[in-house]
Amino acid sequence: MPFYVVKSRTLKICLAVIIVSILLAVSIDGVSAAQVYFGYPNRKVPVYYVQTEEKRVAISFDAAWGADKTEEIMEILQEYDCNATFFLVGFWTDKYGDIVKKIDENGFEIGTHSNTHPDMTNLSQDQIKLELEASIKLITDITGKEVKFFRAPYGAYNNTLLDTAQSMGLTTIQWDVDTLDWKGLSGEEICTRVLSNVRPGSIILCHNNSDHILEALPLILDRLIKQGYTVGAVGDLVLTENYEIDRNGMQKPIA
């Protein structure tokens, strides 16, 4: 009997070591799975949504490939008197400089979505800086305005990325409402996803060239407005000072 007890304990210890090793090796959206599982206190999180009782939300559009729908997106936003944030990849900015100028001239907010759209959790601090500096320069050369917000490609982040972005004066923005518009969902399906998940302080993720964004956007804006929501840019919603971000990504004022 003692022999089996020892064997059983040894097996449990080996199993625990294997599980911890896997958690240390695996990442979830660029965040160590061990940090998620064990809730490490030093794990940093970007802004997913904002704590507010007011019915205000932000809508955002990631732009990396294609631009033929962007001007109509802006027209729809203006029709409903809504602001928005466009997160631009550097090579997109370089290719579609005339569209970038129109985004800015129409009063929409522009953030960076990196320069080449890599998984930035695989980059060193110096490589991250180069990505961000290059993309920001492309934007500011066109708009002459400061870039304040950053969205990580693939939503992948780690402490190095968040710390580096913050050191450059950037607030890293995630989302809590994912339209999944890139999956070919119909306009009505995209709208249903938004209305089913939105809440005061939400940040909505869209893509500027997804298949049915032009059908979905009027539905989203119309129904949000009828429910009493104000739809704006990220900068209209997030706090810029005296705030903290909890482990779920909720940004809230420091009491």
C-alpha cells in the first residue's frame, strides 16, 4: 500500500509540473496563459471598455487592407451625426494617403494599428518602438496631429507592449463588442451581435473593408441611437488621467 501512495503522489506532482509548463508556454491573445489562470497581479491590461452610467459608446474601424468602403462609412457616420476612431496600419496609411487626409478633414479620430501588422508580442521593446514610431510618423505627416491611441494587431498584447506604448504617450485600446464583420456575417447579423453585447462604455470593433459593413453600419447606428446611446470616437469616451484599469479591462476613475 505505501508503494502505491508514493507512486500516486509522484504522478500528481509530475502532472502539476506539466500543466504549469504548458501554461507558461501558451499565450492567449498575447497574454501568458499562466497569468490568466493564476491571476498574476503584475499582468497589465489595455482598455476594453469604460465604467460609466451614461449611455455612451465608441465605435472603431481597423484599416489594414482595402479602402473602397471607407468614404461611404464616413458618409454614414455623418448622416447619423456620429464620430468614430479609425485605427490605421502604416502600409495602409502609406498607400491610401488621400483617404487618410479625408478621414482627418471630416473630423474623425485616427489611431495607430502598428506599421506592418505583426503579432507584436513576438517583438522586442526596440522593435515595438520602431513599429509605432514609423506608423505614427506616416499619420502625422498627413494630419499634423498627435496620435494618442493604439490598437494591437490581432488584439495580442503583453506587458512589454503595453509599457512601451504607454512610454510613447499612447493608450492601448481593445474592445468589448466584436462585430466579427470579417467573417462574412450579414448586415443584420453584425447588428444583432452589437445590440446583444453593447453596454454603457462599450468600445465596438469593426473593420473598414469587411464584406457587409455598409449594410450593417446604418442598422447599428440607428438602433443604438433609438435606445438612447451616443456614438462617438474612442477619445470621446475614455479617461485620459486619474484612472485605473481592472483585470477585466474596465477603465474607471481612481476614487
